[in-house]
Amino acid sequence: MADKTFRIQSLEEARKFSTFLDQYYARRCGSGSTGICLEHYISTLYSYCQTHCTNGKLFNAVIDLELTYLFMQRDCVSSAGVWNQWFAPDKPQVETVLEDFNKFSGKMDILYHFTSFSFRCRAFWDKYMGILILLYDAKNYDKYLRARSRRNAFVKIAEKWEVFSPHIPKCLAKVLHDQRIQAGLRDKTTELLKDYAIPFPHPFLNTMPSLIEALDNIRTAEAHGTGMLRKWSLSMFPLDQSRDFGLINHWNIANSFMHSLRKTILDR
């Protein structure tokens, strides 16, 4: 029987896929993929891979990451939409979700999306690092996939690279700048980070994994423990005090890194 699983097998199919993907963004997230023309990006990547890659790993890996990124955005948008519908300050308030089924149902929807997000966002980072290896050291990609800790494997592989994207170190500096601003730190270090690039390979490779480790505490509890998100999602804490909505910070970080990766790929 012929294999009828989905594949993009021509430039025209790459363009059609990107057009439909952008329309799906608009339908489920309220707008298209901001900051980039998906048709140009995906068709350019497809053409590059046809002439410079011996297999479809890079193209498939990027498409897979794009889908993960889209679903992360949908989880965040959906959670915010439920909050606005049922829990905004102008809505009737209750002491506990057990007083009203609509409140309970809304909180369950928020928990559903943020639980999904915690898994997707952690997967995003493994996929992201894998694409960087395909771009700069493809011969070590299978070694990376087999590693018990892909985060540690990425650091060991990447610290030997003599060339690296200028966009991603700048992105990391901007993320650190924003974190310091959020923490109320407005000193010389904070100001320096705004237009800086974290030197590669170090301290870049010492710092980037810490972003992933911060997410691991939540994802590991949901995957292997008794979970922690339900304690916050099912509570009636204000938006700025509920740790589940703190995951939006992880979305903002991943979003910044995604834009820098797209620039990196287009540079090729």
C-alpha cells in the first residue's frame, strides 16, 4: 500500500501549507503569525533544503517546531479568553469555583490549556536546540536525539562551534533585560543588556539552559508528580497572583527565541 501520510513534496505545496497555516493562526489565535511572512519563510526554507540538504530533516524539524509554537500560542490565547469571559474584574465574583459550575468549567478550561502548554513549551526547547544542531553540526544530530539529557548534550556539542547566529545571543540578552525590568532592576547592567549580545559559546551556553530549567519545575510536576497547576488554576486568585498565568512569561521567552531562529534560518 502506498504511503499516504502527509508530506510537503513541492514548492507549491510549501506555499499552500504556509497560506493555510496563516489562516489557521487568524482563526484560532485572532491574528496571523506576527513579524514574518510565513509563505516567504517556508517556501524559502523548502527551496534551500532541496539544494543544500541531503535529507528532509531540517525542513521537517522546522515545520514541526512551527506547529508546536502555534499550539503554544493557541493555549495562551484560549486561557486569556476564558479569563476575560468569566473572571475579569467586571464579572460576578465568587469565593470558590465550587459555588458556580460556569466558574468551575472556565477554570477547568484554563487548567487544560496551561497543562498542555507546559508540555508543549518544554518540547519546544528540545526541538529548538535540535534545529540549531541541524544548522551548525548536523552530523551530531542523531547523537543529540539519543542523549538522556538533550539540554546537556546540546551544550557539549555547541561549545565547539566557531560560528553561530548573531540573532540568538541578542535575543537572550533582550530576554535577560526584560526579566530584570520585571523584577524592578533598573541599573547599569539592565541598561547594557538592552542592546547587547551574550557572548557565544560562553556565557551563552551557561545561561540559555537556565530558561529551560525554570520551566522544568512545572512540567516535571505535571508529568511525573502530583501536579501543581491545578492548585492555582482552580483557585480564585487575581490574575497577577496566579502562578499558572506566570507561564505566559515562558511564552514570551519562546516567542522571542522563535523570531530569532526564523531570522537565523532566513540568513541561510
